[in-house]
Amino acid sequence: MIKESEKITISCYGCGHTITLRKRKVSFAQYYICGRKSFNCKEKIPRPKLSDNLINNMVLVEEMNAAGCFYGYRYEWADKETRKSIGRAKELLNAGIDLLNNKKPII
Ligand SMILES: [Zn+2]
């Protein structure tokens, strides 16, 4: 059993960089990523091994300072409102791409 005052060590999933801190300072995440952008650690987070249809119903939740200065990431199932929001964002993206390809004036 870990006491509240005990420290634990968290490793960056991308580069292995570690940080040691009190357990109560750590939020749950599937993957912890350091903030060193030159290592591109976030890009190393694996995608869930599901069919494309199921992956479209998942979102990657990011939490700043989940463990000290580390970011925390976890996959969650998108709720109904989030799926609607994703649908609207995709419509906007597709409309923008259409405008760029057809070079229509934006009015
Ligand atoms: Zn890292």
C-alpha cells in the first residue's frame, strides 16, 4: 500500500524522461508525456486497436499537469454531445477544403 506522503516516479511514454512526486499530485492517465517538444513524445501515443468505426467514437483527453509538469492522456468514449461537436467540426473542415480546392470567394 502506498502512503499519501510516499513519492512515485512517472515516466514519459515517448522518451522515458522521469519525474518523481507525491502520489496525491498525480491524476490518472493511460499515458504521461513530458513537455519537451523536440522529442515529439505525444506523437508516440499508440492508437487503440479497434475497428475504424469504433475509433471514430473515441476521443483522446489531454490533461495539463496531470503529474507535475507532465501531460496526461487517456482515451475515452465520446458522449453524444461530443460526437455532435466532432461532426460539426468535420463539416467545417470539409467546407474549408472545398473552398480551397474550388477557390471560391468566402462570402
Ligand atoms: Zn518525453
